[in-house]
Amino acid sequence: MNTVIVPVDFSDISYNAGRYAAKLLQGYEGMEIILYNMYEADAEHEMIMEHLENFKNELLATATSNITVYAERGDEFVAELEKFARHRGADLVVMGITGKSSIAQKFIGSNALKMAESKYCPVLIVPGDCEFREIKNVMLTSDFKDVVRSTPSVPLKKVLNLMNPALHIVNVNEDIYIEISEQLEVEKQGLAEMFKEFNPEFYFLRLYDVEQALAQFATDKNIDLIITIQKEHPKIFKFFKSHTKELAYQSTIPVLVVHE
């Protein structure tokens, strides 16, 4: 992983996401964090750049990454941010989110979730009140369907290699009883081989409320990061998009969204 983009609109939520990203990458050589802003009027450029430079200098007081700033004029934030991420070969976009009010959800949360739908690179959604802590336990949610084809191991390993955490792979399935099926066992072995360097542990939860089950599991296992995979199949994508939205708004833990 080399390039991480942090959109900054000068809200407390975006500042928190920037501080989180700087601490996440602390101690790793060759990393670049780009603080990004899109403005609407040419007259704003000088002021925007000054604010970005001020935030950059704050982060540089403790960060070990190379930090640069970039601002551009535009009207479609998500489209411009995705284009910028492509041009810079970004490995990750880090964005803040809050579920505290409907207004905040509309103006802040919606952009984070729209960007998470982008297929270009993973998006890390950081709750507005989340303070950075060392990532020791990661939860990867999986539907255990065609995992060898649909699990994006390359971008996932880029993130996991930064942390070398304990990896907990979780499936919530109301149809599981005492033992998992033969097919689920095959899928489990596929994931075990894929992530063997992280010695993953597997959990099958027979619960009906997916968000509640995952939230309880995160608490029980002291999870520091939740990873969810967006599926390309229309029906499955709609299902995962809904759960990703609920996880992002309700979680006090960062949620990493990766596309298959």
C-alpha cells in the first residue's frame, strides 16, 4: 500500500478521519497521505489550500507518512474523488461518517457510502467519534458463496499486511444448526487457504438480525476493524449494500468496504 486519500471538508468528522489515517499508517515507510478537497467557486481556492496546509502541518507533528494536499473545483464530489483516486493510483480512501442526525447522514454519510460503492479501491469509513486504537482484531464478514472467485484477496491483504492482526471470519446464517453443511466446509477451506498467513478463525452465527449479530460479535471479540465485501450480483449487492449502510451508521468501529 502506497497512497491513501482522505477527503477533508473541514468538519470535525473529516478531521477525525484524517487523524485516524495518519495514526493507522504511522511507522510505515513510503506511505503518502493526500488530503483532498473539492470546492465550488474559484474564489475559495486560496482559503481552501491554506486550511489544508494547516491540517497537514498538524498531522506532520506526529505522522511518519509523506502528506500532501490537493484541492480542485468541481460539482460532483463522488465522481471527482473517484477520478482523482484513479489518477493517483490510490490504494485506499478514508472517509468519516456519523449517524447522529439526519442532516449529517445526508451531507456526510451519503458521500461516504456513495464512494464505498466505487469499484476502484477500498473505502475505510471511520465513525465520527472513533478514536484510533491499534488494530489487533479484524472481523471479515462473508456469505461463504463462491469465495475463491468473489473474495478480493489482493486489496484485502494490502490492508491486513499493515496490521498483521488476528483475523476472525464470520458468517451469519439462520439456516445453520449444529454443524455447517458440506458446501460451507468447502468454502471455509477456500478462505483458510487464501488467508493462511493470518491463521484465520471461523465463526458461524445462527441469528436472524445480521447487524445485531455482528455488533455483538465485535464487542465480544474486541474487534478493531470490520471488513465487508460488496458483491456484484444485483440482488446480493442490494443485500450487502443495505447491511453495509447499517453497519457504517451504527458501528463505533471503522468499516472497510471492498468490492469483489
